[in-house]
Amino acid sequence: MANGNGKILNIIEQNSIAVGAIVVVLMLIIPLPAFLLDFFMALNLTISIIILLIVLYTPNPASFISFPRVILLVTLFGLGINVSSTRLILTEGKNFAGNMIKAFSTFVVGGNSGTRGLVVGMVIFIILIIIQTVVITKGATRVSEVAARFSLDSMNNKMFAVDAELNSGSITEEQAREKKHQIQSESDFYSHMDGASKFVSGNVKAGIVITVTNLVAGMIIGMVIGVGTPAQRIGFSDAVNIYSRLTIGDGLLSQIPALLLSFSTGLIVTGSSDEGVLSEQLRHDFSVSGQVYCIAGAAIVLLGLMPGMPHVIMILLGSLFVFYGYRMINSQKKAVLQEAAEAQAKKNAAQTGGSPKDVSPVVPLDPLSLELGYALCPLVDKEKGAELLERVTRIRREAALDLGLVVPRIRIIDNMMLDPNEYSFKIRGIEAGRSKIRLGYYMCMDTGGVTTPLKGEATKDPAFGMPAIWVPEDKREEAERAGYAVVDPPTVIATHLTEIIRTHAAEILGRQEVSAILEKIKENNPVVVDEVLTTCKFTYGEIEKVLQNLLCEQVSIRNMVMILETLANFGPVTHNTWILSEKVREALGLQICMQYADTDHRLRVLNLSQNLAEKILNHKVEPADGSRPFVAFDPVDGRKWVKTVSDAFVACQEKNYQPIVLCPAEVRMLVKFSTEREIPGLVVISVNEVMAAGNSISIEVIGEINEDAE
């Protein structure tokens, strides 16, 4: 039963706005009984008070995003009540039974009747109209217009500022999206408020028209037509007495909620975007200095001593202000003394080296940092375009798409110890790359298409080590016509950073990054994550090691679901990270093969001979501590093995093919480990990986590595 009632309440709550809008429209057409009119009038007054309180306790005006539509709904609701009350006043006359209107008319007119009551009530009503129209509504409308104009004009600058923060790494992409959404919401809010303020001013004008209609039409009906029948016509004084009271009561009941709504509009459009409710802002702004209250209180006391003044009231009021100001001055003095004492204590601690508690036990290093010489600082200057910041953001995004690794924020700082034109890229405080560039120049590289060599300052491309020259900006077009690949300084740095990140991706990945990856995968694939961590009991360290092994050989870890499923499949058998890494590579066989295949999906490989594979396997050593396996060749065999592979590597490059060694799965990692120092660019794939690729890849053997090769 309770569940059924809950469903009914949910249905009512979900459709209350639609039902309310229909009721308001019906109020304009269908007559309402007096008791229902009283209920709606009380409800209108209550809603207006609630809106005012919500505005007072809203820290950021733009967070009350529905306020413009609320104004429209409440305004239409009030006008519907006005129409219904006018209908009842004109049709019932002295028999009108609306208690709310009678009560409010009594408050204003009191015991006065006839012309005097009309004059008193109308004066008060006109004063309310003037306050609302001239003071509140007009001011709120003007502020809404200005706020909307300035909000729209500054939106682009705010968006650019967020992009600059994102490019510098100060905020994440999620934070940037949230900030941009907030800026867009703020702009939409003030734009809508510019139009919504017209509803408020229109409501005031409509109230004036309805009030005049009630009075004039009521007197005409009462004196000329008669309420009900011509026999029920009344005299002038009775008509004035009846309809003036009803008109004043109805006008107050319509204008007081409208006044509260206008006041709410004025408050919300004059608020700042700073977080904090109005009471907190006022408490801060009115507690700047106690001397203000002392001077104001003394002035009130002196004014109260003048003849004819209410001496007791003014002297008492002034004394209270003086007392409050004196207490505030004492509190401010204590706060200043306390701050001075704390500052002196810090100074003394700094001079003596401080206490052990003042020194952090760990000074964390930046995961990634780019240090620039002072001559390169314009590359990150927002006023000068900040070209490098934009490229750094692109680097992080490309690394995520290419390697599946979310690169941490890259902190960009200046370093006076560097050469002015030098930059250094560090990973956790350790330098991973350094080079020099020249602003105002372009790096030109000969990629094989140069027809007319140019003279320039000789250099090397820091990313790939290709010979290059620096040429001035005015010779850029000439270099392009000569066939050079022309690159500007920000692109040089960005390309270098990209290659460093690709090469050192395994060093960038840590347990915290692994945890973040698993949490993200868990959102859509909770079963496989739970199986890996709970059922198979893999530690973050073991998963990290497998992922690092993949990244060391430039294998993307973006397909984390496949990686985790493979770990779950072989987890009951072994937790050896080297074996698991090979199993994961086999599962990603198609991805790995496609990474090195040409446009025809053909993989050109150097086949490792069977006798060499057996020899490597026979010399395999697996350390007892679970560290990396290695090949224990004697020095002579070791040099011969490296020379054999190196010769095949060079021969393959001479044919413009990427050197790829195909070998049995049992020796793949041994071949890679034994040659990675002398031949770092060698790609080694296993037969199992090729088989996993299936018919999607075709193999072309372009050579063989055997023991007899010289």
C-alpha cells in the first residue's frame, strides 16, 4: 500500500508543473469559487516569499538557472488570480465572499469608508506601484540588460582563459569542461534574465490596468446595471465604499507578491558570481573597520542632543553603535597582534632551520616537467599566443589515443640555470631529453626532396637526430620551395616531447595511473576487473609490470579489456609478469601486426633460423627472484650474435624496410632483451602473434638470421 502511495506521489511530483500550467490557463476562463480564490491568493503570496528566501540563500546567481522560467510561471499565475478576482468582484459586488481581499482592504482602509477610504487606500496602492515600477523593476531591468551584455561580451575571453589553463596543465580536461559549462550557463542565465525582467515590468502595468478596471467597471455595474438585476442597483456612496475596498484589497494581494518577485529579481541580477550567500557577503563587507561605527554612533548621539529630537532613542541607538565599533576595533587589534606573532614565529623558525614538524618528510617531484630557458618563455606567454601550451595539450591527447596512456599534466617552468635557448624535459626529476632551439628561425630538414641546398646554421632534429639547418623567418618560403621540411620552434619542442613520452611511456606509468585506469574500466566492465583483482588476486604492481612491459616495446595498452581478460585467463596458472606479458602480446597479436604492416596489410620480416632459436633457448637463464630472463652467451658468442642481428638490421634498412624479426614465442623476449641496448629500434614479434592476427595479415620473409651470417 505504501509503495502504491509512493508511486502516486512520484507521478504527482513529476507532472505538477504541467498540471499547474493548465490550471492557470483554466483560471483565465472558468470562474472560481471564493474559497478557491482565497487558497490561490495565499499560495501566490507563499510562493513569492519562498522565491525571495531562495534568492537570499543562493551563493551564485547563475546557479538558480530556472529563475527566468519561474518568473514567467509565477507572473502568469498571479495574472490568472487577478482575472478570477476581477470576475468575482464585478459579478458579486457587495455579496463578494473572498476573505483574503476583504482582510487586506481592512488593513489599509481601516475604519474609514467612502471617499476617505478610497483616498487612503489608493494613495498606499499608488506608492507601492511607484516603488515597484520606478525603483525596483526599472533598476532590475537595467541591471539585467547590462549584465547580459557584459556576460556575452566576456564569454569568449573566459573560454580562452580556460583553454590556456588546460594547455598549461593547471586543470584537467574534465575540469575544463566543467568550467566551460559554468561559463555557458552563466551567460545563458543573464541573457534569459534580460528578457524575464520584462515579465516583471509588464506584470506591474497589468496590475494597474486591472485595478482601474475593478474600480470603474464595478461602480458602473453597481450604479447603472445592478448586480444580478436592475433592482439591485446601489447609490454612488455605496458603490464607492464597496468597490474601493474590494479594489484596494485585490490590488494589494496582486502587487505584494509582484513586489516580492521584483525584489527577488533585483537581488539576483545585482549579485556577484562569487560563491557565498548574501548574509556572509554583508557580514564581511560591514566588518571592515570598527571606526566607522564609532563615528556614526557619535554623530547620532550629537544629533540626539538637539532640541526637538527623540533624545532617549537617538542617544541609545548611537551608544549601541559606538559600543559595537569599540568591540570590533579591539577584535581587529587582537587579530593583527596574533598575525604578527605568527609571522615572527615563522621568521624565527626559518632563521633557526625550523622544527622537524615544519619540514615535509617528502617533497614530491613533478611527474613530468618542461623547463625552459628565459629566451623561450614567450612560447608559453598567453599574451603572445602561448603556442606551446596548445601543443602540449595535443601531445597528451595523442598519447592517450596512441598508447592508451593518460599522460599526467606537464608542468612548464622557467629555469635560469639553462642556456637562454635551451629546454629540458624531465620525468620525476630526471632529465629525459634536452636540446636548443632558436626563436625567430625555422628548422629545415632534408628528407630527400631538396633541389637547391640552402646555407644556414647546422643543427640536428632533437626528436630523430636528422641533420638540419636553422634559417631566418624571412627565408621560410624559399626553404619550402627548395624542398626542405620546414618546422617552427614550438613544433620542434612538441615533436621531441612526443618521442620522449613514447620512448619513456613505461617510466611514466605508475601504480596510481594503473588504479585510475582500472576504476575507469570498472564503470563499464566491472566483472573482468573484479575477476583480476579479487578472484585471481593480482596486485597493482603485477598489473603495472605487465603494462610497462608492453609500453617498453611501444605496444598500446588502450585495449585494457582484452589485457585484463588475458590476465584473468592465465591468472590461475601463473603470476610471472614476463610470461603474462607474452600471453597478452599474443592476445593483441592483430593490433601489434597491424602496427608494423604496410598499407596492403603485408608484414615483411627477417626470419630467425631454427638452430639460433634453439641455441638461445638453451642459454636461457631465469633468475630465482622472478626478475627479467636473459641469454647467458659467452662473450664470443654474444658478440657474434649481436653482429649477426645487426648486419641483418642494416641490410633491411638499406632496402627501406622496417627491421622486424619473426621468431618462436618461446624466445621472443630473449631476442628482444639481448639486442635492445645495441639495436634499440629492432622490432621482435612471435609466430603466435602472427597466428593470432589470422588472415588479416600476410607475411613476406625478406631474409633470414642464421648462425652462418656474417
